[in-house]
Amino acid sequence: MTTTDALAQQQATGLRALADMIEAHPEIPATYLDGFFGINVWYPQSAEEMAAIARATLKHGAKVEKEIGENLYNLTISWGPFKAKALGNRGAVCERVVTGTETVTRKVPDPSVVVPMVEVIEEVETFEWRCAPLLAADAEAVSV
């Protein structure tokens, strides 16, 4: 057994023990397991790692949902009300594609004077994030 296998086995044993404790003590609310927050379990570094998590959890009967923000690309994995999360960096999972430029006006400090600001016109990149479905290559899988 490899060190990785042993660690996975120990982590699973710990989660089973936690589940047993929660079940045995319903008077102690498991706040982060209430279906809203979920627990942060994985931090994948690539689209391939994120897809592997999605595939594995789907095979184990989970519902998988994406949450994409300005800098994040997370998966929420649910088994009923229990939620676990895979926290990803959008830049590691998605491809940033420059779609053009636009002219914007900003106020910047005048370098010859300490306080006043001057307006400058400059070209800045416009872009979008294209996040392909993680399981696009899996014909039997749902789009995640």
C-alpha cells in the first residue's frame, strides 16, 4: 500500500467516525454540514483534476454543480443535504481568451503634480472565460 493509499484510507476512516459522531449526537448541530456551506475537501490545480473529482463523485451517486465567480471555479458535490466542495482557481480550470479591446477613460495622478488627477485614454483588453464542460468527453455523464 502506498503512502497516498494509506492517507486516503485514514481520511475515509476519519470521515466515517465523524458521521458516526454526528449521528449519535443530533443535539450538537453540525453547522457546516447543514446543506448551505458544505465542507471544503479538494483543491484541484487543473481542469483535469477537477474533472476527475466530478467523474468520481458522479459514479458514487452525487449531484455535481458548478459555481463560477470572478476568480473561482468550484464544484459543490451533494449527497442529499450533505455537501462537499472542490475549490478551484478559474485561471487553472478555464482558458482566458482575449476577445478584443475597448477604449476606457481613467483618472490617474499627474506625475508633475502631487495631488491633481488627469484623464487618460488607453486601450485595454476585453476578455471572457470559456469553461468547457468538465465531462464533455464522457458520453454517459451529465454536463458539469
